[in-house]
Amino acid sequence: MDVSQALEDVLEELVSLQKDVNKLKTASVSGQALRMRVKDTHKTWLPVAGVLEAGSIVDTAQLQEVSDAWIALLKLASNASPKKQYKALLKSIITKTESELLHKFIKGSAIQRIGDTLRKLVQPIGDPELLKYLDESIRCAETNCVRASVVLAWCAVAHMVHKKLTSLGIATLNAEFAKMKADRGPMFRTFTKDYVFSTEPDVQEAADAHLILLCRYLTYLDDTQYKHLKGALDLRNGCGHPTGYQPDPVKLQAYYADITQLVLLNPKFV
């Protein structure tokens, strides 16, 4: 069963019922046709509810609330009943089915599938230790810890950037930072930080934003690539603090696609 489509079909019929009830000039719903449509729509709802109940995506309490509202609506439909009560129940079922069941099911289903998608993106990476590390990030995503997944994946990016830059040698790296600071080009003129490294571990203390800017300066990235990598870093920073921001699976997939193409599988960093 395509649960998302089935929920949308139920919602479509409920909205149609709601419109027809609202059009009634009488204070009660007594017509046999409308009452029968309620019963028929409920029959459509039951198998969907069964699938949702057997799964783990939607909240069981929310599902029970919708089911209880359906039972109340069926009782109304058994006899001529006040239109006001119909309107309240229909509004409640429609609102909760859409926001608490349909939307959460779509999001939850995407989370359940995200692991396979992300693993395909990183599969070509040749470093087995890096792949093991990224798999931890992906397993976070599969348990709906998306922010943790973003942060862990960026650590893999930072590792590659540090490795590439330190391969230049500490003296050369210090000199390149000094040259970038002196550059008056529009992309670099705001960089004013003095970096003088003594050992390779010192590089890890530098701001990631400055390190990827140096990668742009050294032409490991072009302007567009740098812009997208900076966007990935902004997402990582947004996920690295306890805020209300929660990226969805679509955002996570785009993030992984960017960091994989721009750094993890970029020949200039490998």
C-alpha cells in the first residue's frame, strides 16, 4: 500500500464531505447520502490506520486521537445529527490527519530510506577508515538524529581539508595565509587573521571558514564550489548548537551530495 497516497485520498474525500456539510441549509445532517459517504470514507481509512498502527513512524497517541474522532463521527452518521458537531469533527480529523499523520509519515519514510541514498553517495571513497566514520554519521541520520549526522559528516570534510593543507608543509602554509591576508581581491580583502603555525596539530585550531577560504585562494575550489562548501559549513554550524533548527532528509541529502563532490571525492583533496 502507498500509505502517503492513501492518506491523501482519505483527506480529499474528507474535504469534499466538509464542503458539502457546510453547504447544508439545515441545522442537522439527515440526508442518507452524506451519512453513507462518512461510512464509506471510514472504510477507506481503516486499512491505512492499520498500516500506521503497525509501523513506528507516526505518534501512536496522535493516531489514536484521529481514530477516536472517526468513531465519534460514525456515531453522528448513524442518525440525523447536528451539523455543528459534524463540522467540528471533520475539521479536527482533517487537520490532524494532514499535520500529524501525513506530513510526519512522509518525513519519517524519507528518514528510513536516507541511509541507502547516503551510502551510495560515499561508496566511491577509497579510504576505509573515512568510510567507517561516515557510516556513523549515516546511522545517526537513520535514527532521525539529523543534526548529529550533519556535524559528524563535516568532521570528515575538515579532516580532508586539514590533510591537504598540512601536506604543503607548515612553512608554506604560513606563507600562503600571509599572502591571502595581503590580497585585496573582493573575496579575500575581509580576511585579516594572522596565522602562524608551528606544528600540524595547530592547523586544527584554525577556523574552518578560514581554511576553506584558503582552499579557494589556492584554487582547490572555484568560486561556485567555494560558495556551496561555505553553505555546507553554515549548515554544520547551524546544527552544532542547541537551537530549534532541524534539517529534513532532503536537506541532508543535498548536504551530503555537496560535501562528497566538493571535498571527499574531489581529486584535488584526495
